Amino acid sequence: MTTNDTGDWRDLFDVALFEPNRVKLRKRIEHARQAINDRLGVLMNQQGEGGREVSERIALNDALTTLAELHKIVYARKPNTHVGGVGGRAAS
């Protein structure tokens, strides 16, 4: 998926951030990462460094960092951890 449109990566990033389904999340993160990396490639190939390009590059790098942290947090947890028992306390 290559894109020159700055909105595409942002949409995919938002979808990944708010995906509640753990199974779908991995694919959403990968799609967002790909779109972000594609956009970074486009920016790297452009001549000149305007303020807009610099700020977008910073946003792209921040988005990649956020996706990496999200992945680490979600997939470091045990998948079947849940709260149960009396009064919402964890069952032992």
C-alpha cells in the first residue's frame, strides 16, 4: 500500500489505536506501520525540507513509536486475563 495522501496513514493509525479486538489489532498495527513507512519514503524522496514536511516527519515518527508501545503493552499481557469472582475481584 503506497500513498501520497497524508490522511491515509492518519486514518489507519486512528483505526489501530481504537481497535478493541485483540485479534484484529495486530493486522491494524501492521497496516498503519506500512502506510507510515510508505509516507516516510515519499517525504525522503522529495526535494527540499519545508516546515510542513519536517512536522509531518516528526508526527510519523511519533506514530511509529506509539504503535510499537501499543503492540508491546497489548501483547505483553496474558490473553485470557479477566476479572471475575465476587465484587469484581480477581478469581483465584
